Amino acid sequence: AWRRGVHTEQLAEGLQAGVVRVRDAETRTVVAAVAAHRRRVGVCAWGPRGVLLATGSKDRAVALVDVRARGVAARVAGVGACTAVAWAARESVACRDADGVLRVVDVRAGAVARRVADYDVKDVAADAAGSTLYCATAKGTVALLAAARAFAPGAARTVRVSTASVRCCAWRAGCLAVGGADREESRKVAEACGIGFIAEKPEDMLGRVDAVMVTARNGAFHLP
């Protein structure tokens, strides 16, 4: 997970041994390393103030890592093998497990506040306030959920963006980016949303992006 602050840029990475490591993006110096989980850390997301990291792991737990204190601020077990996380309202964390179930976890209270299982969620993102969750689904839609409300079955507003599964989504500066396997649908969405460039292969991104995240099975090899 990448964070751009006023005076620094930081990169948080999850490692195979359950450690969360934070580097200075310019110098690559490790500024914090915290043992937050018992198994590989697969996902992490910066909190709105850039102090806390939400992390998910195959150990079926979600943790809040305090980067300044270099420790675990809170941890909730039994939420599934987490494959996506996003910050929700009131410092809760939305997490998606390997079965496509979405949960909003009140980490401070140590409990799951809300749960939805009827959309086959592939990824989750949240707006800047954490009030709306955007869920990429296997049905080719993005489901919009109010983070602070109960998830009634079928009650979410859905927007169709693909004829195939929507595999990933990300929120940035008031815009939602989505990705999937359908090239023609990707072209139509890009045209409708004013997106001027679609990368067909990794080298197409050279000179066009600030940073590229490359993930591997072993998190120890994310950076040289």
C-alpha cells in the first residue's frame, strides 16, 4: 500500500512470516516492521491519517498496525482469509474473504459489525470519508453499500461495468477505477469515464505512472 504524505512517501508491504514492513519510498529505508499476524500478510490499507495500517492475512484475522508506535493497536480474529481491505466509516475496516463474503469489522470493539454474502465480492474500496463501500463483483457489477448501515440482502445499488467478472477496484481523488478481463467492456468504460489510456501489457505503463506494485507469493521479494 502506497501513502503520499506532506513531507514523505511510504510503502507498506506484507511479508510471508506475518510481518508488516514500512519503507521510505525514496530511500527504501525500513522505518517500521511489526509482527502483526501468524501467517502471510496479503493485503493492507493506510488509514486516513497515515498512522494506522489495516492488514489482512491467511491467519483469518484483521489487525490495526500503529506505524509510529511500531506495534499492533488492535486485532480481530475469525473474519476469514482476508484478500482485500478498505477503511470504512468510524475507523472500521471492510474486508473480503476468499469466499467472496464482505464484512465490516469494528476492530476497536473486536467484532464484526456487518456482513454481506450475496454479491460474490472480488475486491472492495471506499471513498475518502469511508462512508460508501464500492464492491467489485463476479457478476460484472460494482455494488455500492453504505458502510454505516446494515446490509439488507439485495438492497445495494449496483452499476454494471462489465460482461465479465470485475476483479479489482480502487478509489482515488473522487474517481473509482475498476479492472476486469473483458477488453471490449474495458474500452467502453474508459470511453464513458474519460479514461484516455488502457495498458495492454506492463511495459505500456513506463513513463505514465508514479509507481507500480508487483506482488509475489513471497512478500520478502517485493523490493530488491
